[in-house]
Amino acid sequence: MKGGRTVTRLKEQAGRRSSLLGAALAFGLHLIVFVSYGLLTASCADRPENAVKADAQPDIWPDYAGVTIPEGIAPLNFGMADDGFDRIDVVVRGTKGGEVHANGADCAQFDEDDWRALVGQNLGADLTVTVSTKKDGRWTQWRDFPIHVSPHKLDAWGLTYRRIAPGYEVFSHMGLYQRCLANFEEEAIMENTHVPGMCVNCHTSHQTDPERFVFHVRGDHGATMVQTDGRREWLKASNEQLGGAMVYPYWHPSGSYCAFSTNQTRQGFHVVKDERIEVFDLKSDVLVYRPATHEILTDSLLSTPDWSENTPVFSPDGRTLYFITCRQQDYPIHFKDEQYNLCCIGFDPESGHFGDHVDTLFNAAAQGKSLTWPRPSYDGRFLLFTLMDYGYFSIWHEESDQWLMDLQTMEARPLDELNSPRADSFHNWSKDSRWVVFTSRRGDGLYSHLYLASIGPDGTATKPFLLPQRNPRRYYGESLYSFNTPDFTLRPVSFDDYAAAREIAADQRTETTVAE
């Protein structure tokens, strides 16, 4: 009997627990339904109602009104330039169909999959953007604006760039990074936290293909890293015969050579309000490196005692080497007389020999200007460069602008479509020669950010747009870093940063020899 009562009691307790559990589940279900209904009604309440139509376009930030974008670009999330709005509601409709909607307190953030589908459905067509904002409990619907979708796909997985704090004497926390253009994912390729006192800079890949990748390391463990098909070599930072480090690299289209300049760089500081820092070279020459033999190819025409040759790049057919040059000055006294012209010399990739003369392609000094960062499009049609008043380190020159040279007519013009009143500087082309990325300080004059634009067959550029971020106001508002030396990349850069850090610290370097 005693055991029977115990079993009965256990059954009764189990039944009560089951009833309590059922009641709890039912309560929880009702609570979830109630919360979900509350969120739904709150969301609906935040949708535009009785909106007053304004005969003006919305003042949004970033300014994406009228820009041209490629298929596969991350959503162009944005907010209002004025912080005084309580909410923003955005509907984007494609002329070929499709629609996306976003609603937020400070930023309209579109679903990535929905955005990707909408843009892909509207290649070569327009997206119409309707923005409504809520302020003091009242909604305003602003005049629609378009976003154009290019018929040309962006032939790139993403971007590589350096992010660096705007310091001058110490490197702080900085590194090389890569970012997928289809979303907002960023990862480090190499950061200087791996090796104290290290600065990584001057990176480039072989025509946007990262199978051949190079960058320079400054600091106590200086070196030039050359990675080919996953194999790394660390070149001795400075060859005594060169008198400087190997910097500002650019690969030959064959991948068999890489052009460098060797520079004795110095920096000086201005004492006037609108100018901060100037970078100049006591001496600079141009050379070509052959990785297979570790040989450095030089020529007396590229290493002159009275002139500074700098920033070399190969033509797409590999038979011309472009570079900039200026007459050597008494630095730092006459730094404003440092004005570079665009020149070129022939190059024979079969023998590794240079031509017998140098041609001047653009005489910037004759216009009282200086030219820097020549970059030919990979199809050989155009050459993009930066023009400013003096020097070649354009990132701190407010007057620096983007210029485009037609390599068929050799005529050059300022790319007013891209330029701003502030520094517009370093740039690179996508592999299909349809898109460019460049740095600009147009935002606040202090930090350089990345902008993208399309350049058509006639050399006309579209309105540039700021690199999208998940929440651009928060990202750019809270970031204390500048972007520079951007480049497109066909695929992610495969790089073992921890192994590389050990190799840097080990100081085992490959010697280079100057070819006879």
C-alpha cells in the first residue's frame, strides 16, 4: 500500500507539473504574440502617415543621389545630413521591377539579399528612391531621386587599402585591409600590432590579381615583401648600391617584373593654418626588379644626379614605363619648386633593356603645377593622374585634383565630375577599366575616405559615391582612421599574417643584386 500511495502521489505531482508547464508555455506563447504584435504595430506606427510632400530632394548623407553603381555593390545605406530628424523611411523601386524598403531611427539599412536582387534585376536601368522623414511627430515626403545601375559589372571581389591614424611621428595602430564590395565584411591582411614599430605600406597586386602581391615594411625590421603564388620572399630593405628602399611598386603585365622607385624620403611641417605636412625626397630613382633572378635593372636615364625620378608604372602592353620626374631642389628651403612632369621610356620585356631616350608626355611644371600617381587603364585607353601645385605626396594638398589623359590623342583634362574643393588623391582602376577608386578628404578635410566612380569609353566620369557601410553615420563618424593607397582585387588576398610576422621579426632577408 505504501508503494501504491507513493506512485499515486508521484503521478499527481507529475500532472501538476505538466499543467504548470502547459500554463507557462501558453503564457509564454501569448507573451511572444503580444510582444510581436506590439513590435508590428510600433513598426506600422513609424511608417509615413499623412506625409506632407516637399518640393525638394532630401539632404541625405552619404550623398547617393544620382550616382551610378555596379551590380553586386553593397546596399547604399544612408541617413539624413541633419541630426534633427526622428526617423527615416525609404522605398527604392526599379524601373524594370522590384522594390526594397528600409525604416530606421538614424539610418535606412536595406536587407542585403533584397538589395542584391533589386540591383541585379535593373541592370542598365534606374532605381527611384522615395525618402520620407519624421520630425516632431510629422512626416515629410521628399522629392524622388534616381540611382543609376550600370550595365557593366564591376570586375572585382573587393578592395584593398591601408588604414592609418592621422599621426606624423609614430605609426600607431595601422595596417593593410581588404573589404568585400558585395557586403560590409572587412579583414586585416597585415597589421603592425604583430611587430612593434612596424609600418606596412606601398602595397599592390598584379593587375588586381593577388596571386602576385607586394608591400613594403618600414621600421627596425624593414623589408620589401614579394609574394608569388603563396610563396613569400623578404627582400633586404635597402640595397647599398641603390641608396634607398624599394617603394611605390607596380607589376609588369607579364608578372615577370615589378617597377619600384628608391627614395630617401623626408617630411616637414608647415606653420600656416591650411597646410600640415609635406613629404619630399632628398633623392629618388626608378628601377625594375626581376623576382626570378633577384636582379635589379637600372639605367642612367632613370637614375640621374640632378633629377628625381619617381612612382613608375608599366603600360598595359608592357613596353613602356611611365614615371614622374622633377629637377632636384635644395630641400626643405625650395620645396615649393618641386614640380614633377609625366615622362616615359621604352622597355623590352624579352631582354629587360630600357629605351635610349625619355619622352615628356605632360609638362606640368610649364603650367606651374606638379603631377603625381600616373595610372594607365588596363585596356590602354586612358591614364589617370593627380595634379597639384607642387610636390608628389598629394594626400595633404587641398588643391590636388584628378586628371585624365586620353592615350590616343594625348590630351588631358581635369575630371571635374570627380573633383572637390578638398584633396582628391591616390587612385586605381578595376581590371575591366570601367571603374576607379580614389581617396578624398571632401568629407571633413581631415580624414581621407574611399570613393568609387565609373568612367565611360569617352572618358566621362559618373558622380562618385562613398564606399558603403552598414551604418555610415556611425562608421565614418566614429572612425579615427584615414584610408589610402586603395586598389581593386579580383579575389581575397590569401596571406598568413602570423607566419609573416615571425618572418619579419627573424630578419632573414634575400639579397638583391644590380644587373650589369
